[in-house]
Amino acid sequence: MSLLYEYRVFLFAGFIETLLMSLTVAIGATGIAVFLATMLQSKIRVIKTAGYTLCEVLRDIPLMVNVLMVYFILPLIGLGFGPFWSACIAISIWGGANGAHILRAGLQSVGSGQRETAAAFNFGPIKTLFLIVLPQAMPVIIPPYVSLLTAVVQATSLGAIVGAQELLRAGQILIEQTTIMRGGSPAYLVYGSILVVYFVLCSLISLVGARVEAYYQRPYRGSGAQEIEKKIKDIEASMQTSA
Amino acid sequence: MIDWAYMWEAVPDLINGLGMTLLVSFLAIIFSLLAGAVGCALRVSSVKALNYLIAAYVEFIRGTPYLVQVFFVFYGLPSLGLKLSIFWSGVVALSIWASAFHIESFRAGLTSVSKDIRNASASLGLRAWHHGLFVVFPIAARSALPSTLNTVVSTIKNSAYLQAIGLVELTFVAVDRIAYEFRSIEMFLAICVIYLAVVLVVSALGHRLERRLDRPYVGR
């Protein structure tokens, strides 16, 4: 424990980098998810098929391969981003492909009668989406989306593989140096503590997520809650579980 | 732009890597399913302490990055007195990770079986184990199947993380060759296609199983 205390500044810097990466991938994944979800919802056949294929391929390739691929291949076409950004890009793309399906399933869970009624009231497509469809889709979207966010936050640990200076990388460096200078590996202590840090971080995200979820589920208290539960389960069963 | 001859040359290495990926994943899938079944039984058992213990295990594994778990098993456990080879570290880490997800899907499957069925079985004079094996299990298995299959497929994909501890599987083979020969586009294209093929085949098999189990419900 004293080892962790001794290097607290170094480890804390890594933790800050992890938080930065988490924020970046959360925003990036959401942006890409919205973009891909628009493709999936498109009325034009070609765009729709392209969207589905893209999502399927991105979801089926292991995240580890994705991260390495972005890190090794982008520089070849003159886009060398460095470890931080290439890890963020890869994880955002992966998260976006999974998020797109959550958004699509959420939007589709709202019955077509709602859209037709909105059209009858002369609501435009944007008004319909934001005032009618989204508020009803939110209770279905939020729970799996929060799980996805915790997954991309956990995935930032992959930055260590390509050399981003985040928490896991800081831990690795600390272990290497201590093993060389003092002998005896403190790996179980350092990795154990990192596990705990991530666990606390993800629990906090889930906690905030549960509050947001409760907010959107207010209108369904009592009636309709079971139906929503079932829709959420269906989405979560098909969602990516890894990170 | 793509050097096909080079890719052809790499095929034997890639096949070896794929073999290792499949072997590790296969063992991990078997072990994690077994651990998932046992864990689920403990999770719903009447001993409260065990319920909480398993629930905490599931929450902890799901709330922590898999990569750190792999490092903990491979680098951390030896100093706690458990020294495993790279291969078995990989199998153990993968099984630990997947079992947490299996426990959760099995439990969700069990809770989807309605309570009234128990009374129905009792009134037909079924013994407890008959009830469990012939009534509850088939219903629970159907509803747990989609998420279980998802975890199984993810187990195969997550075996790629084991390249980080030096297991010579598919991703490791590709990265290793890139380090010496700098043909990154060829190697990544090759392993992406292989992973895609494996994942699609396994999911297709899973869907067939799903459809087969759904037969009694067709038309209802």
C-alpha cells in the first residue's frame, strides 16, 4: 500500500488521463451512434444496407483488433494521431456501432401510431422526433446505453496496449520499475487497485444512469413498466458484452 | 496495394494462430458455462450469504475492464501463490469474465419462468428434480439463450485480448509479423476476415439452435 501512496501523483496523472479518455470516447461514441442510427433509419436502401453492414462488421471484429488496427493503419495514410487519439477513435467507433443499434431499437419501440398522430397534427419530422418519439423511446434507450457507456469507459484501458499514458499504463510502468529496482513484483497490488478504481468509476456511472432512468420512467410508473422492461431486456440480450 | 502473395505466405502462421484462438475460446466457453450454471445455482439458492457473494462477484467482474483482469490473473496471481502458464492464465481469465455474464443471463432466464408453474407441477405430482429438469429448465434455457449466445461469441472475440500477455493466438501472430515485416494492411485485413467468418459461423449456429428450440412455440 505504501508503494501506491509513494507514487500517488504518478498514478493520479494516469487516472486523470483515463477520465479524459472516458469523456472523449463517451462523446465520440454517442456522436457516431447518432450518425450510424440515422443511416439505419434511412429510407434510401443503399444507405440503410451500408449502415447495417458497417455496424455488423464493426461489432464482430474484436475491440482489441480494432484498437491495434487504428493505431497501425491510420499512420500509413498520413493520419498519425498518437496513442491517445487512436485509442479514442477505435473505441468510439466500436461504441458507436453498438450504440446505433440501441438507438434504432429504442426508436422502433415507439409505435407507428405515435408518428402518424404527430403527422396528423402537422408536426414536422424534427418536431416529431424530439417532442413525440424520443421522450417515449428514452426509457428503453437509457438502461442499455448506460451499460454501453460503462463498457467504453472500461475499454479505455486498451489505451495501455498502444501506449497511451492512462491508469493501466501507469500501473504497468510502476510495476516494471519496482520489480527492477526493489525486486519482487507488486503486480497483484497494483492491478488489484486498478480493478477497484474502475469498479468504483463504473458503479458511479451506473448510479447516475439509474437516476436518469428513473426520471424518464416516471410516466410509466404502474402501467406499462413491464412492457418497457421486456423491450430493454431484448436490446440488452443482443448487446455487446465485452470491454 | 495489397500484396496477395505475402498474405498467402502468412496463411500457415495464421492457421496456427486461429487454432490457438479456437482452442482457448473453446475451453473457456465450456468452463464458463459450467461455472455459470454452478454460480447461478448458488445465486438463487436459499443461503443468503452465497446469494450476496455471487451477486458481488458478478457485479465486480462486469464493472471492471477485462484487460486488467487478464493482467491480474497472469502477473498478479503468481505473487499470491498461483502460478499458471500463459495458456491457462488465458483460459482462466476468459472463463472468469464470461462466467459472470453467464450467471446473469441464466438467472434472468430462471426468473422468467412464472411461479404458477411450480403449483402446476405439484398438482401433477412431479418430484422436485422432475420439475426442475423437465419443466423449468426447458423454459429458462429458451429465454436465456440469446444473451448466452452473445456471451459465447464475445468469448471468442475477447480471446484477442490474450495477445497482451503473449499468448500466440490470431491477433498475436498478426502483430508479431507486423513488428518484423511492416505489412499491417495485409495482416489486419486477414485477421479481420478470419474473425468475421468465425463470429458469423458461430452466430449462425446459435440462431439455428434458437430456431430449433422455438419449434414448440411456432404459430403461437
